[in-house]
Amino acid sequence: MDKLYKLMLSMTTALLIVSFIVLSQSPSSNQHSKPSEQSSRSTELHNDSLQNKDIKKHAQEQKYIMSDDNTPSRGDGSSSWKQNESKKLSNLIQQRLHFIQNPPDCSKAKKIVCNFKVRCGFGCQTHHLSFCMIMAYGTGRTLILESKGWDYAKEGWEKFFRPLSENCLDRKGETTGKWTTPDKNKNIQVVVLPVVHRLSQDLRPDFLPFAIPEDISERLERVHGNPAVWWIGQIMTYILRPQPQLQEFMDNETAALGFTHPIVGIQVRRTDKLRKEAKFHAIEEYMVYAEEFYVELEKRQEVPVRRIFLATDEARLLEEAKKKYPGYVFVSDNNISQSAKVSTRLSEESFMGIIVDVYLLARSDFLVCTCSSNVCRLAYEMMQHNYVDASTKVRSLDREYFFHGQTPNSLGKRVKMPMYEGAENVPL
């Protein structure tokens, strides 16, 4: 009996102690929740830390970063894979263009002939040549450019730019005919092209802009916001490869002008363009977008100097711009503006000025111009080769970007074009 009593007493005592401990640790529901709250807050802090790291990483990716040669190193939100993929696609197209332009036997190659018989400015003629190059690519023919007696140089295109071919420069062939359609021209060795605006809609093949080659379309759409402009930019890259003396001239001019980054390119086209093709736009209209660019850039990094590269055929505009915008540094060559007047526009001096303008507009970090101008569109197209994705780096004050000879409803269209097997082995 004593043993039983002692056992019951021990159990009761133990129960009282346990109850006391539980009650002392849990006076309220709030105290019960503290351990879990602390755990939850710890998790939230950890998540916030990770999120902040992601935000900082994203901000770093978005930050404008340029290397000395104006190639994006991590800028424009482009990851390394995107840059690598863009470079691979660019190399592939340049290899294919070199492949088709250098056939193993020129005498047997199918050819397509282009010339500069219609007189117009450099931007206009370059766009005509790009149309010819696209026609060559889409039909699997070697492009023959007949440019002797060219307005800018009697020696022809090759005085300033590398030949389009290293081994096939003449139109000789067993049969020659005018362009009709790819099927009707199939058995003709040499096909002669008209100027693009003289080509009726029923004779324009479906591979003309804004169509893109089907075999690269998916890869291209993953890395670029406007694949059609990228594609035209690749054509421009090939046909506008400068001769060494022209490259040296452009490099010297770039250094002499003090062209450094960041910089906004502004092209103001006036003189004869105002007669029927475009309306007058004051410098203030262009500067609105330059201001927007710098305001956004200064949120991400320090900008010691707001620079503007001004390209214009209006010689008085530079002084006007300097007076109205003293907070900006204007990089410009008034000699180029003087040579761009109508009376001397087709001179070699004027040509060299246009080349420098286009080259530097295309290297700018943002471009403000009027897409009614061939030079504006050409600079935008060339810009695509200088950046991973320059699709949003332009602001036009008049019309949207377009391509003379574009086919209706072609934007975003994927078209089968020759794939040129073996071209990937061409050394660049």
C-alpha cells in the first residue's frame, strides 16, 4: 500500500511539473508563434537577399557598358549566350555571302547583274545594291556589279569598297535575259536586274524584305527584336567592307572629331529633301529624344559629358545647336556639311563626308533621324552589326522604317532560301 501511494504521488508531482512548464512557456497564442515567426522571417530575409541579388544582377546586365571598339561587352541586357549566338549567326551569313560570290568556276556560274545607271545619292544607290545582293542570295546566283563610270568614282565601287567577289567579276555566260521570276529564269545563266522600283509587284519574289531566311529564323528571333532589319544589316555589312585606305580615313576622322561614348547620333536632312520628300524639322524636335536618352542613362551611370554627333547637309545648323543647347558637346565637321550641298554632292569629297557620317551614326549609342532619308535607314541597318540588338536604338521624326521594294505583308515572314552547304567552312 505504501508503495502504491508513493507511486501515485510521484506521478501526480510529475504531472504538476509538466503542466507548470507548459503554462509558463505558453501564456498566450502570440508567444506560441514566435519560433515559427522567427523561422518565417529568416526565410523572408533570405529570399529578399536573393531577390536583391537578382535585381542587382539584372541592373548590371541592363547597364550600358561599351568596350573601346564600341562592341557591347555585357550591355543592352544581353547575356553572353545571346552575344555568342548573334556572332555565330552573323558569321554564318557572311560565310554564305562569300561562298555564293566566289563560285568554283565563274564561267559556269549562274549570275545576276546589277548597275548604277539610275542616278541618285549614295544612300539610295547602296540600298539598290543591297536589293541586288538579296536577289542573288535568294536565287543562288553570283552578283555581278557593273559600276565603272560611277558618279562618285569613275573607277567604280571597288575604289572605296572591297570587290563583291575575288574570282568572278564579269557577266560572261552562254545565255542572258531580263529578270522575270525565279522559275522562268531557271534556265538562263545571266539575269539582268532592273532598278527595284521598276519591278512590278508580280515580279517581286517572296524572299524580298521584310522576309527572313527560314533556316535561321528561330535562332534569330531569340536574339533580336527586329530580325528583318538584322538580315538587311548583314547584307550591308558584306557590301560595305571598306578598302584599307577608306578604313584608315574613317579611323583618322573619328579620332580627329573626338567621337567617344556615350553619344547620340542625330542626322538632319534638309536642302533638296524638303522640296517634295520630307518636311522641315527643327533641331528642338531631335533633341527631345537625345534628352530622353541621357536622362535614362544617368539613372544607371555617371555621364560626365552629354555628346551629340551631328550629321547634316545644313552648314548653319551646328552653330544654332551649340547656342540653343550649351549643356551638350556637339561633335560635327562643318566641312562635310558644306560638301553635302546639292552642287557638290556627287564629288569625291562629298562622298568621303557621307561615308564618315554614316559610319559614325551607325556607331552611336542612339540614333535620331528621319526614315524618309536613305542615310538614316542605312545607318540604322549598319547599326545592327555593331550591337547585339539595336532594334530599338532609333527614333524617326517622320515615317516608320521601310525598305524600297519590300513585298506586302512580308514582316515576320519566313521564306525558304538556299542554305549553301559547305559555306560554314569558308574562313572569314
